[in-house]
Amino acid sequence: MEGYAFARVVHILGVVLWIGGVAMVTTVLIPAIKRLKSEEEQVSTFEMIEGRFALQARVTTLLTGLSGFYMLYYTDGWSRYTDVSFWWLHAMTIGWVMFMLILFVLEPLVLHRLFMERAKKDPVRTLAFVHRFHVVALALSLVTIAGSVAGSHGWLWV
Ligand code: HEM
């Protein structure tokens, strides 16, 4: 049981540092960066801050996934994937896979280069697009967190 409780602690610390960071970037940093006068400065400031957050996001995403799968292994809860009332488990897993893809594959291989190319041509629209992307990712993450807390404490909704 201690192993399970420890995994849960790691899981939630991971979620807090990861999605909390996404929230900070979305609701505070990007809006503040958009108000900077120089467009070049907007892009370079975003690059610097998001670049630093990328490491935190990678480590916490890994810890969240590992602890999540450990909890499923510990409780032998794999059959939950076949039950629609555990939609929040599907949401956690799909959200996690998407973030893993972005952070470990797409960002280093494609997205970073694409961002720099587009930002050179049209910094304002590029930052606006990146902001919208963060808003959607944050909204989906918050729905997932709400559903997971409610669901894992017995409020299943369906
Ligand atoms: C591979 C990905 C993941 C797996 C396998 C996983 C698995 C789990 C499991 C097994 C539980 C315990 C459920 C229960 O007690 O009945 C849990 C709880 C939870 N997970 Fe995940 N999870 C994953 C990713 C995520 C992500 C991406 C988020 C946030 C965006 C998240 C947020 C939560 C929350 C908030 C709880 C509820 C904790 C509580 O109320 O005590 N998980 N997860």
C-alpha cells in the first residue's frame, strides 16, 4: 500500500509542476510577452522561457506517466480501459501520450524549427497561434484533472 500511496504522491506532484507550468505560460507569460514593444524581443523572450520550462515539463511528464502506470499495475486496473465510466483514465492516458509526442519527438525534430521560421516572417501571428494552442492544451488538461479527481473518489458521472 505504501508503494501505491508513494506513486500517487509522485503522480500529483508531477501533475502540479507540469500543468501548473502550462497554466503559468498560458495565462501570465504569453499575455505579458505579447505586450512587449519589439516583436523580435517577443519571440526571443518566449523562446528563452519556454526553453527553460521544456526540461521541467519533460521530467514531470515522465514521472506522471510512470507513477500512473505503476498505480494501474499495482491495482491490476487495466480492465478500466474497457469501461466508459473510466473516461477520465482514457483522457489522462491520451493527454499524456500527446504531450510525450510533442515534448520528446515533435518539438525537437519539427516544431522548434517551424516556430523559428514562422516567427521570423510573422512574429505576432505566430505567437497568437502558439497562445491558442496553449489555451486548448490547458483547457483539456483541466477537464482531465477535474474528471480524474472526481472519478477516483467515486463520482463517475456516467
Ligand atoms: C499514462 C498516463 C496516466 C496514467 C496511466 C494515469 C493513471 C492514474 C491512476 C491509476 C490514478 C488513480 C485512480 C484511482 O484512484 O482510482 C490516477 C489519478 C489521477 N491522475 Fe492520472 N494517469 C496518467 C496521466 C495523468 C495526467 C496527464 C493527469 C493530468 C493532466 C493526471 C491526473 C490525475 C489526477 C488529478 C488523479 C486523481 C488523484 C486523486 O484525486 O487522488 N494523470 N491516474
